[in-house]
Amino acid sequence: MATSAYFHIPFCAHICHYCDFNKVFAAGQPIDDYLQAMDKEMERTAAEFGRQLKTLFIGGGTPTVLEPAQLGRLLASIHAHFQFDLQTVEFTVEANPDGLTKEKLAILRDGGVNRLSIGVQTFDDELLQAIGRTHRRNDAERAVAMAKEAGFENISLDLMYGLPGQTLEQFWADLEKVFSLHVPHLSAYSLILEPKTIFYNEWRKGQLRLPREEDEAVMYETAMERTAVHGYRQYEISNYSFPGFESRHNFVYWNNEEYYGIGAGAHSYIAGVRRANVGPVRHYIEKVERGEWPHRDVHRLTVREQMEEEMFLGLRKMEGVSKARFRQKFGCEMDDVFGEAIRREVERGRLEETETCVRLTKRGKLLGNEVFAAFIGEM
């Protein structure tokens, strides 16, 4: 049975002020040794759990910080250990606008990559500088043009809102710029202050000026309204696409399906077991070289935990959580387990229930995390 795989490249040329992903400065890192360790983890994973893949995603960090030869080596390892149909697979690579070159784009295309996720965040040069990004508006525009010229049709752009000092007018301009570039997919995320980030530390010191919650909510509503006007369909809380360009890999997560996680800090979900790899690059390399699995945590989910994840992950989708799918997976009715929580959220106007599913209302989209929490543990 085909599954999915995520490959983590933790190296960055620069650390952004908001980022809490597992990452390190690329300079001075044992990147070649890391790629060799990834190759070994791939080999062991494929041998033990299966080689057939339906979606692949290379993320980071910044995958495009790799040199062309290293990028080619990574793709060769993936092809050596896994099997996938190049005609039907979705193969995504994350990229920074100033990390893409014609040479790297050609290597990606030759390696079977057919989808790019480009981290733009904003087209406003002052905001880009304020959040610690190294690219500028022109770099983002150039990256999209080069990707199209290289033959990529499935391109996604990331935007952020709720940034320090950001106005509704600035976010509106960002959206309009995305529409003018005619890309088929957009992800728009609100800024979340994560511990151990530069922004979090500034916020703790009272040095960060963030938009009001009401203004951030208006930005989100604007994203929903403007994308609809331009032919995009919101299919998940933060994601919008033209029909047929939804992220199939991300649906694996939201549908609570199985996937492999390869690399330092990567997570996997196989046969009801969630595994998290160690984060430090050298620690990861050492464990793999010793012939060990590079896990720092292994957790076998109870049936109750699997049910909870089915709800709070599935509710991110605009289609909601299917009652029939829940029954098929767990052998019981959704209402028997979560009936009280569902009715409470319906009364609050944050959920709607139909004969076939449970899904967020417009109000629920604005308060998603509060709704998800209703299905975790005893409330």
C-alpha cells in the first residue's frame, strides 16, 4: 500500500525572526555527512515499512540552500530507495525566492519534482526586512517567472499576516500581487509567536508591535473573500487553490493517514505509532552511523488518541470530518464518542453538523484552535 514521505533539510542561510522549525545555519555544517545519513535512514525505512509512495515533500529549513550537486544527490537517494509513478505522484520541494537558480530548477525537474512551495511571506520590502527574510519583492517575482520557464505549473506561494507593523492595506496588496502572478495555490498563515524565536523574545520584552486581534481577523476574512473572487477555493483553514491543485501531501496529514519522516527532527506516523527523530544534526548523524533508528520519541497512540486526532486534524479541512470514514476506521459512531463536544460547539456557532459530516462554520474558522481543543481530553 502506497504511503507518503517527508524529507527534512534543516539547513538555512539565515534564520528568520519567527521560525521555530528544526534548523541551523548551513555554514560549517556537515551537509554531505547528513545526506549520507538520510540515505541510510531511507534505505532502512523502505526495507522495513515499504517502498511505494504516493506523495513526497522535501521541506526545511531551506532545501534550496543545498548546492546543485547535493540537491542532485538527495534526489538520487530518494529514487534509489523508493518507488513512485512520475505520471501521478505529487512531489513537492520548498524553496526560498533567493535560493532558486535555473540550474537548481533543472535538477529538481529532472529529479521528478513537479510542485514548488515558495516561501514569499510578503511582497513588502520593509516587512521582509523586519521579519528577517533575505529576499526582496523582485526576488519573489523572479523566482515565480523562472519556475514557470523551467516547466513548473503547480506552484504554491506562502503569505503571512498579522506581522509586526503590518496593515490591512499591505496584506491586501500582497494578495493582489499573488493573483497577478497567476499561481494555482496559496497558503496564508497568521503569525504565531513560538518560544525560542527572535520575535517571541522581543514580545516578552515589550518590543514587538503586533496588529490587534480584530485587525488580524479582518486580514483572514479578506483572504477568504479575495481568493474566492479570483477563482480559488478554500479547502483548508489556511490553504486556497484552483480546482485540482490542492496539496495532496498535506491532505495525508489532515486525513490522519500514514507517512514516513526522514531526517533530523522529522516526524512519522506508521501503524498507529508516532515517531519523532532527534533534532541536532550531529546527533542524528551519529545515531544513524551506529546503526540505530534516529528516534528521540516513540509513542503508540491509544484508540482514543487516534479518534481525537481524526477530529482535530480533519476539522482543518473545509469538508470537515466524514462520519462514514470515522465509522470505517474505528468501528463506532462519531456521536457515541464526541456527541457532547459536537453539540456544544454547534450551540456556540463554531461547528455545523450534517448527516454525513461535521465541519467548521465561518465563526469556527476564526476560532479554529479553540474548536480543536474541544476534542482533546476532557473538556
